[in-house]
Amino acid sequence: MEARAVHRFISSSPRKMRLVIDLIRGMSVDKAMEVLHFSTKHASQDAEKVLRSAVSNLMNQDDSGRVEPENLFIKEVYVNNGPMLKRIQPAPMGRAYRIRKRACHLTIVVASKLEAEETEN
């Protein structure tokens, strides 16, 4: 069983978000929660929020609702580009510099370790 959570239009550049996401790719959920909670990067707060949402979505899908975070792992996690806000900064001699305020979309898919092992066999 697997579940996913998507957070769209995060006001962080995709490059900065990927630095955080690469830390947790393939980890177990409880270990990833620890890593994100104690990370000093600002993007880790949004990533932790999406990870908690994915775990909650999995618990809501399960009939018994008895899914332990220790039995879950991050199956997929990726960051896509979002829309870019374009602004202009005045520059010397009548010129203008373009400022690009980037955004990203974060998707996390979590799955159960037990069921993943059963499907492999």
C-alpha cells in the first residue's frame, strides 16, 4: 500500500528544495522525520509537512488505521519547477535587472516495507 502527498507553489527555489530532499530519499519515515526536524535549511519545514501529510494519507487509506511509521519508507520523492514571478529591479543608467522569484512543487510517495517485500518475492 502506498500514499502520496503533493504541496504545490512552495516559495522556495527547486534547487534549494532538492538539497533537502536528497537527504531523505529512500529512508524510513521515522528517520526522515528526524533528519528534517533538525535540519537548519528553511525548505526542510515544508518537506516535513508534506511527509507528515503523506503518512496521514496512508493511515486514512488503511482500513484498520494501524500503520506504524517505523514500517514505512519513502518510495519516491521529487521536486518540479513551479511558476516564476518576474520582477524588475532598477539599475544604474536607466537599465533594469530582472528578478526571478522561483517556486516549486514537492511530491512525496510513502509505502509500507512489509508489502513491498511481499511483492518482490
